[in-house]
Amino acid sequence: MNKLHCKNRELINDLFSEARDSWDVDILYKNLTKIKQIGAVRKVEFTAIEKTILRGLLCGYSPQQIAAKIYWTSGSLSVELTKGLYRYIETLTERDSNTLKNWRDIAKWLEEAGYKKLKSHQDLSEKPDIYSFYGRENELQQLEQWIVEQQYRLVLLSGLTGIGKTTIAAKLVQKINPKFDYVIWRNIGQYFSFSTLINSLLEVFIGDRETDLPVTVNQKIFLLMKYLFAYRCLVILDGLEVIFEVDNSASFHQENYINYSQFFRIIAEQHHQSCLVVTSQEEPIDFLLLHNNKCKSLTIGSLGEASSGILRQEGLPNCVSWSKIIKRYCGNPLILKMICAIIKEIFGGNVTEFLEQNTELDVILPTAFTEKLERQFKRLSTSEKNIMFSLAMAQKPLTFNQIQQEVKPTVHFSELTQALIFLKKRSLIEVNSLLNKSVFTLQPLVMKYVFVEYQKKDK
Ligand SMILES: Nc1ncnc2c1ncn2[C@@H]1O[C@H](COP(=O)(O)OP(=O)(O)OP(=O)(O)O)[C@@H](O)[C@H]1O
Ligand SMILES: [Mg+2]
């Protein structure tokens, strides 16, 4: 008998549980309990059966249908509603007594009172699917803390091409998207200009409503900020580096760059409840000025030992040399994938044989990778290129003074300082400390590329 009673209670608790998807039922229960308590001499609860009836009504079931589900007669449910739930909801929604007569009004009145959850809107059509994901636990935890707990407004993920910025951002979206009202992913490279990109963001909020979009960039940003203020939104802008590309229409890119830069400043400084995540091979220099308590950047480095997941996935036979390969290719997932293909094609999957041929100074750089680096290298100023050549020729870390002596023609202090900042922001050089002095060296994969470039220059 007791068992049956428990089973019935479980069934009642599970009934109409889909109401939770659209309604803040726990807050409703709490507030309705307080109302039921008014004027009661002893402590009263909002009972399990009352909760079930409420959930049923919120899901759109009529009292007759609910009565059938809970094995009550329609008459007794009607008495229960008229004496209890209808009256509590009048009080909760601040209506006059005995004005709630129709069960359909319950959902309507509670929606008007703000108990209905905002439907999550997602536009992730431009987000790449991730089929496998290894490591990066610390980075994901850090990002979640910044974005969800500390509510940073602007977060930049930077790092060398292929290191996994887009992949981390996609994983992050998967993990934290339920915390947001709107989640939107945009690939900057797919938009002709800043203005068209902002239009596409505004369209998500405006939807089918026939509203004209504002004309000027400032008006567009102003309208977008209103939405970012009203809703908690997560917006990902992937691949910012395209706006730094140099081509024949340099002035167009310059204008684009100013717009993005102004937009980031507004996002970081203006009050709102949303977060913009930007991925880029290069950290825009203006970000240095925005580093306040609402703006952060994270440099994505080697995937480390977790890269073995990629080698396994690519079908390389397990061997002790795996960690050597990972180290030599700086835990760069894109390069490791490409190297796996080479090892399989040329060396029949034999990692040891590949490593015997492939010395530390003679790393293979797959074409797709060098093409990406080439685009970045082209954008460097002459003195930045000269610094890179000097570091490549030295083949070891150099101090600030040593670089100044090596670079020809000579670069002055301020020019060298600025160039080193730019190179670091582009993930092309690494800065370490040796005997209490800063030493600079090329990122190992970049070293090989620059070396080859230098030889071409000499010819
Ligand atoms: N943590 C990871 N686990 C598994 N695969 C990964 C991981 N990170 C990156 N990859 C794979 O490595 C490749 C490059 O990653 P991704 O495109 O994210 O790099 P990126 O830093 O965004 O490069 P780019 O600057 O060129 O846009 C992809 O094929 C991706 O699937
Ligand atoms: Mg990317």
C-alpha cells in the first residue's frame, strides 16, 4: 500500500514536466507558497498535486484532461481550482479577487507577469561542427569563469594559425549556450564590410518584423547595443585577422578596421549584459588600451600531450616517439593533422623513420600552413621583417640589445619596442626570461618559414 502510494507520488511529480522548458516553475512554486501562507495559522506548503495541476495548465491542458491524468473527477478539480490556484494567481499577478474564471487565463496572466522563460535564440549556421575535441580543460574553465561567472563583456582568443582558436570557441558555445538568451556565430571573412556584418546581427533580433535597418554605422551600433543590454547574448566573431589583410583597397580595410575598433571599445566600456568573443591570429593593438576589468584576452598555445588524441584519431600506430613529434610541431593541431597525413603517405605510418629523416632544424611546414603564414608575413613592416630575419639567423633567443645590434639597417629604441609588441601580438615571436633579462625568439614553426624567406631574399 505504502509502495503504491510512493509510486503514485512519483508519477504525479513527473507529470507535465515539460512545463519547466518554458516556465520558471521553481520561482512560481516559491511565490505561490508565500501567497498560500498569507492568513494561514500554521505553516502550509504548495502541495505536489497543486504543482502538477499548475504545470498541466501551463502546458495547455484543460482541467478535464488534467483530472483524467491524476484520477480525479472534473468536479473535484474544479472545486480545488476555484478555492485555491485561481485565487493565488489573482493575488500573485495583482488582479482583483474572483476575476479569474477561465483556466486559459492562468498561462496568459503569468506570462504577462514575467514567469515565462525567454526562448533561446540561436544562429549558429556559420559555426563549424566539431567532431573530436581533446584537452583544453584549463582554457575552457578559464573562459567559462570569465564569461559566465565574472560577466566579461569582451574576450579575445588569439594564437598562431591552426592552434585551435575556432575549435575552442565552438566547444565553449556548446558548453555555455544555455546561459544565454541569444547565441550568434559570425565568420568575419564572410562579410564584405563591418556594416554588413552588423546588419546580419541586427536581423537576428529584428526577425521577420518589417523594420528598416538604420543607415549609418553609428546608428547600427547604437541599436545593437540596445539588444545587448536588454538580453544576455553571446556573440562570437571568428577570424578577425582578415581585416588586417593588405590588398589593393587598403583604404577600405583601414575604414573597416576603425569601425571594428570603435565597436570593441563600446562593447568593453558601455554597460550591457552580453559578451562578445573574438578569435584572431593577431591581437589588435587597441586591445591593450581596453584591458580593464570587463575585457580579457587569452593566448592559445600548444595543445601539449592532449595532441596524442589527434595522432590516434589520424590512425598513427602508438609509439614512444609521439611526444617528440608533438614537441617538434609545437602541439599545433592543424600541423599535426597534416604531418600525420605525410607520415602515412610517405613513411607507411612509421613515426620513428619519419623522425630519423626529419631533424629539429628541418621541420616540414605543410603548404596550407605556409600560405597562411605568408599572408601574415606580407603585412609586416620592413623593420618588423628585418627583426624576424635577424632572429631566424641567430637560431637562438636574443636580448633587446642584441637585436638592436643585429638588425640592419639600425632600428631605434621606440621603433624596436613597438615592432616587438606587434610581433608578439601576432604570435610570431615568444618572449622569455633568461638571467633576469627578456629574451626574444621566433616561434619554432615560424623560424623555419622565415629562414626560407631569408634565403629567397638573398637570391
Ligand atoms: N582541441 C582540439 N582537439 C581536436 N582537434 C583540434 C583541437 N583544436 C584544433 N583542432 C583541429 O585542428 C584544426 C585547426 O583548428 P582551428 O581551425 O580551430 O584553428 P584556428 O586557430 O582557428 O586556425 P586559424 O587561425 O587558421 O583560423 C582543425 O581541423 C581542428 O579540428
Ligand atoms: Mg580559426
